[in-house]
Amino acid sequence: MGGTALRWQKKLIFKFILVLFLLISIGCQTSDNHEWTLPNLPRPIAKEKALITSAGQSTDAYIIAEMANQLLINNTFLPRAKETDLVNKSSLVVIVGYSPTGLKAANITFQNEKERLTHLLDRAVEQKMKVIVLHIGGKQRRNKWSDALLEMVVRRADYLIGVRSANYDGWFTKLSLQYNFPLTLVQDLGELKVPFTSIYR
Amino acid sequence: MLLFKLRKRQLIIVGILQFCLGFYLVFLLQENWFNVLNKIRLAIKAGDSGQLILAAGATSMLSTIQILPFFLGTVQILIGMPLQPVKWSKIRFCITLMVILLCSWLLAHIYGWRWEFVSSILSAIICLYLLEKIPPGRYNFWQVSFIFIQIIFAFQWLNTVPFLEPFLFGRSDIPLSIKIAGRYLKASSVLNFVGLAFCIPFLISGLATTGVIISSAQAIKAMEESREKERQLRNIQVKALENRVHQELHSLVHDLKTPLVTIQGLNSLLTMLNDPAKITEYSTRIERSVAQMTEMISEILYDSVRKETSVVELLDYVRAQLPLEDQSIFIDIHMSEGLPCLYINKIRVARAIINLMENAILAVSGKQRGNILFSVDPYVGGILVTVSDNGEGISESALEQIWEVGYTTRKTSGLGLPFVKQVIESHGGWVKISSCLGQGTTVRLFLPGINACNVQDQAE
């Protein structure tokens, strides 16, 4: 009796693990997408001083701000920048990445964030500023909220840099073609410095 | 049953309270999650992977604290742990697993995070599997909590291991932020190492804790079983002793018949007699018989009653009681001259000697010619009674146990020899057995003589 119970338990656990790995392997398959990308920009498109801000309040924006400092790109980092912060700035860098904890810590809702970005982008376009968009979270940072923010931001984008794994469904390529902006996809964050520098130098 | 129902109801209430605590923790831990976020930001700014490891540790700890009440609450409500045994049926196992996973999903939904289903499923399966292994009623809430904490904590660490990302570990907000920051700081290998370095020992520790609880529970169970066996054995011994007492009483009451028959016979003669001399003689004999009965009753009732008895008198009494129906058994009785008088409880000592004789008769019964030698010789101021037989004998190992109450080799009560020893020792004597397997047994019994008794009494 005990032996039978043990057997079915083992079988059940085995089945669970098997199904889990099947799901994972299906999930891990990347589609064969035709990418239309650049390794970096052939010539600079934006001028300093840059305003770096976050779309979704993830910590990814802090990485880009730190990278800009290391690359000696004159910048101001304001994760919750408003349109008034665009004064005396020549370009706008938006790092997309939805973080519910980041939003709660900033005491704002997703809707507030979208409204802030709409106003900011509108003013940036008004001031004829270059808008650079970065998505560095990879495939795991792709979710309906991040995608909604990215779709909203790339309409005004002049350049998009992303991590290759995030373009598993070819969506970045599609956006690049749809809104006609150059796209650079890097393998990992270490490769990000070259295309990012190429924006200004 | 009522107590069980009451306790089960209490467990359900505790389980529900744990669910409430789980939901309350969402608000209580919010500040702590913000602190973790600040640690990640600080790590990025300072380029300090140490802060990132601290953030990973805090994430695992907070996630464990957050999910634990749901695990325990579900188990308490659905299983009634720790009151009843956890025996999984397929449906029960699946329902419990589903409820735990549903709670975990709900929690992720409240936080607005992606659900960490891989770590949740694995930790839930292992926790439930280990729970069944612990014997029922042998564990308490804190022990189960301790096991659950270790298993959940171990799997939460895997969420911050970057190389497990393709296997859908660490999809929620904070673990993902840690891993992205780790990639930027080139600290992925450090996070891999630290995550596994914490996960594996905690997993092993959880399994070891379960093992310790199981083995200690088994030890306690074995101890209780042996105690129960001892109790049962004691009961059997008491019952056997009662039987023995009954047997002895039966023999003793039978002994009382002799003076009674004398009284009855003499009394019936009295009615027919006219001769006053005869009447006086018979009355005196009746009186003697009544006195004899009174003495016997006293000796039966009180162990301490002693009187001066000659060896002949004792042996006559013994001889009268011996069952000697078997024609193949020859009893050789030898009595030396000049034996001292004894100061004994005749009935009890006689019963002890009869016991030895009965043993000897039993030992030789079934043999073609059974020889029993019964001798009484003077020995250091007393008498030495020797009972030898040519029976099967007793093995050396059995000889060591022969005086223990309840020990027997013949499906008897096992109380005979302990009774003999007790009676003889209470008279200041001793009893010894020597035996050779296949050749026979010899029992030597010493009783002090009346002078030795007096010396002993004076010394006391």
C-alpha cells in the first residue's frame, strides 16, 4: 500500500518535472527573425547635454546613467523627469523597463508614468530634441507593461538600442521598420557602450 | 473524538489566521522591498557587487517570509497537520499543491510581479513530499515550519542565479533587476556561485532536518513500544503469579482436609461411645487436630510464622503431597542421621521442596527409567537437601535466567524456582542449581538448623 503510494508520487513528480522542462524548452525557442540592425550609428545624431530618464522606473535606467557618466557624456539623470527638466538639454534618453516595485517606491501608478512620458516626449519633439530609447532588460523584461511603454516611446524615437534576446519575436525589428528609426541589438550589456557612444561622438 | 474535532477546528482557525498574516505581510514588507531596490541602485552606482549579493540575500529572505504563511496555512487547513497522518492520495496531493500555487500566484498578482512558478512548484512539491515522510503525531508546527523555511529559502536563492534564467527561474521584478545589474557589473558568475552556495546547503539541511525528525520519531516510537511490551509482560507475570497463588492455595486447602477428616471421623465415633475414657481421648485428638489446623492456617496466611520442625516431620509432609503416578520414575530418598531441627514455616518450605521435586519429576517424565535422588544431609549447622535427576538437563544460557520471574523452558508459569529461592532465602538459606545438558540436573538447598537460627536471631 505504502509502496504503491510512493510509486505514484515518484511518477507524479517525474511527470511534473518533465512537463516543466518541455514548457521551458518551448519557451526558450527563439523564432528565426530577419533583423534589420546596425552595430552602431555611422555618425553622431544627438548633442549633449542629455536628459536621462526611466520609462517604468526599473533599475535599468541607473545602469545607463552610470554608463553615461563613465563615457563622460554630459547628462542629467532624473528617473521621474518632467517636461520642465528639458530646459537646457539637447537630447532625451529613455530607458524602458517596467518595475512595479520601482513605481510603488516612487509612489506613482502605471497611468501616471504614461502621462509623464507623454508630456515629456511631446515637449522633446516640440524642442526638436533627439529621442534615444534603450531596452536593456532582455527577454525577461518583455511583458505587456514594458511593451506598452516601449510602443509609446518608440513613436518619437530617433534610435533604439536593445538586447538581442528581447527581440525573440522580431517585435523590435517590426517597430524599427514601422516608425523608421535605426535599431541596434547587442548580445549583452558589455557591448552597449559602443552604440551608446556613437550617438554623441 | 470531541477533542480531536476541537483541535481540528483550532487548526483551521490558525490556518486562516496564517493566510491573513500572509496578506498583511504584503503591506508590512513593502518598505523592505524598497530597501532592496535601493541596494541594487547603490550596487550599480558604486559598482559594488557585494551590495548586489546582499540584495539577493534579502530578496530570498523576504520572499520566504512572504510565502511561508500560505504554505503552512494550506497544510493546516487541508491536512489538519500535525493532528493526523499525512497520507497523500493523488487528489489530495494535487489539491494541496494547487492551493499553495494559487496562493503564490495571487501573491505575485498583488505585487504586480511575474509569478515565479518554477521555484514555487519545486519548493511546494518537495515540502509536501517531506511532510508525508514524517510519522504522524511525532512532529509539531515549529519543526514543520523549520523544514519549510529551509526548502523555500533554498529555492528562492535560485531565482537570483543568472544561468538558470532560461529555465524560467527569477522572472519577477526584483530578482530580474538583480540579474540585469549583475550582468552590467560583470558579477553574473558571482551571483551564480552565491545562489548555488546558499541553495544547496539549505536544501541538504532541510532534508537532514527531516531525517533527524524521522529518526528521533522512530526512536521514540520504539521506546514506547518497548515500554508497552514491558507493561504487558508485567501484567502477564502478575496474572501468572495470581495463578500460582491460586495453585498453592489449592494445595494448602487440600492439606487442611487431613485434620478435618480426622475431626469428622472422631466426632462421628463420639456419638456412639459411652466410655468416658475413650471420649476424653477422642476429644483430645480432636483438639490436637483443630490446633494443627490453626497452625497450618497461620502458616499459610503469614510468611513470618515459624515453628520448630524436625526434618522427618517436614519430609513426611512433602512425601504426602508428591504426585507419584508414573511407574517409570524411581525416587530414591536418603536421609542422614543426626539432622538438626529446623525453625521454619513448614507449609511454605514443604511447598518449595515439592516444587523442586515436581521439576525433577517433569524432567525425567517420558524417559524409560527416570531416577531421582532425594537426600538430606547435615551441613554447617543446618541441612543440605539435594535433588538430582537424570533428565535432559539445562543449557548454560538457560541456567543464567532460571531464577528470573516468568522464565520457563516447559510452558509453565516460570514462577516455581523464584518462589523456591524467595522462601529458602527468607529462612536464611540458599539454593543452587548445577546442570549438564543431556545428563541431568542437581539442585542443592541449604536451610539453617535451629541453633544456627538462634545465633542469627541473637546477632540481629
